[in-house]
Amino acid sequence: MILKIDNLAFGYSSRPTLDKISFTVKRGEITVILGPNGVGKTTLLKCINAILKPSKGNVLVDGDAIASLDTLAIAKRIGYVAQYSEPSRVTAFDAILMGRRPHIRWRVSDKDLKIVDSAIKRLGLDHLALKYVDQMSGGELQKISLARALVQETDLLLLDEPTSSLDLKNQTEILGLIKRVVKEHNVAGVMTMHDLNSALRYADNYLFLKNGTIYGAGKVEEISPGMVESVYGIGVEILRHNGYPVIIPKDIQIEKAA
């Protein structure tokens, strides 16, 4: 396994947010963190990446405690794609090149440039290479952010709502790219998501958070209607279409005002 979370806990001030969080992630697999708004999905990613410091427990990457590593060492092990990134006045090529910072010593090398060029070609971003990122759409920005994480050449990718605010075509492209990268390069991916159907289609494993702790975990095909109802408070059916499970919400009865 590449990632091990052992009895992690975290809270903002005196308010507990996460407690008794334990799970592992293997290479070549995508684990998706699911749950209602405010349950701590993004907080958990930030604890894994040492952006936030857990009050208890350990985060191990390749057997090493993240808490014992400096910022540079963490950046060589974990690629992080945040939910929101503020575009700046740089070209896509330069924005992606920033992902090489953990590996650059005195100057940018030919190797660094080749790695960036390879990522651009692999993700089909040639037409965007010289475009300024502050002129890009949300889908284009997400692809650039993913490319920047890839050129870090880490074994673990953390992605916070990678399809947030994207249209259907861009959602499909981004998730397909993530899955292809994880499988082809034998790295591990951990994503937070709200779209259960996309999670079922593109992830290997799931983790449901409820009340700040793990309600259920396992293979995505093991997700049951009862589990979804318990976590989200809404009844659903799970059907299959073209080999994929599809979650269909039941109608919610809304009481009419007297």
C-alpha cells in the first residue's frame, strides 16, 4: 500500500471535525471520499497532505510519517489538486512547470522541460500551452492543475472535487484522465466527490464519512441503497446500465404550507 491513515482525528478550535479515521490506499487504485456537505472531506485531504495538522493519529506514505517530513519532501510524494485555484498571468506551460519545483535545484533542466512537454501531450493540452491561465475556462484550468500535479512525479494524487462546476463533457474528460493516469503509472488517487454516479463509474474504492467518522468503506460495487440513505437521508435505487451501477433518488415528499 502507498497510503495508510491510522486513527486520525482533527478539530477546528474546540469543535471536533474528524475522529477515528483509519484506511489504506493501494497503488493503481482510486479511492473516493463521499458524504454530505460539511462532513470533513476536504479537511481529511488537507490532513493527509499536512496542510492541516491532525490532533491525533498518523498519516503514512510509503511507510514514512508525513509529520516527520519537510514541505519539499512531502511535495515529492504527494500531488495535490485543490478545489479552487486562483488563475494568474502565466502561460499554461509555465503553470505546469511550477509542478517541477520540488525537483529543481539551481535552474530548470532539459529533463524538467521534457517532463512538462510530455504531460502536455499526454493530456492533449498542446493547444493551451501558450495560453494565459487567467483566460481559461474552468475545465481547462482543471486540466492544467492536473498536469501540474502529474509533473511532480509523485506516487499519490489527492484531488479535491476535481469536477466541481464543470459541464458533463469536461467532467467525463477529467475523470477519464485521472483514471488513466492512476492505472498506467501505477500511482494512487484519493478524490473527494459529491456525484455518486461518477464515483461508482470511475473509482475503485469508496469511503463514506458521516458525523466526522467513517460510516462505511469498501469496493464501490458494494455500495447499497440503505447505505446511501443512511448517509444522505434520502431513499435511492441502484440499477445497472451498460454494466455500470446508477443511483436514482426517490422523490422527496415536500409538505405543503398550511
